[in-house]
Amino acid sequence: MTNLIPPEYAWIVPIVVPFIIGLIVGVIIKKALKLIIALIVLIVFLAVVGYTQLPSFEEIAKAALMYLPKIWAEASPLLNILPYSSLTFLLGLALGLWKG
């Protein structure tokens, strides 16, 4: 089996791969936040004009206490996949959030 990357360029891979992952994660987070904000604005607008009613704070808190532990249990193993301690990942993440 031959080497795909010559040894003199192999040092670039651990720098570039976390940067690209951070860039992609940053773009995904930015797009998701835009979508969430748009949905919140839509729900508030529909409540203001009377098409729907907003739930009470107690109902929201009860739903959050029920669903957030399940979401956290599912998402916590995925956090260990990301190289969030890498400086190049953080730079890619910042760039993805800023320009994405």
C-alpha cells in the first residue's frame, strides 16, 4: 500500500482537518440559529395576530425538564467526536460562525 500523502506534507493534515471540521460546524450552527430565530419570530407573530396561543411558562418549563435530559444524553457522545480543544478547530469554528 502506498502513502497517499508524502511524509514531507503529512504535518499539514492534523492542522487542516480540524480547521475544516470547525468551519463546517460553524456554518451549521449559524444556519441553525437563523432558522430557530425565524421560527421564534413566526410563532410570536402568529400569537400577536391571534392565530395561535403561546404556552405558559410552566408548560414550557415542564417540557424543557422532560426533553432536555434526553437530548443531552443523545448529544453528549457526539461532543466527544469534535476536536474542540484544537486551536485550528476553534479558528475554523469562528470563521464559520462569522462568514458562514
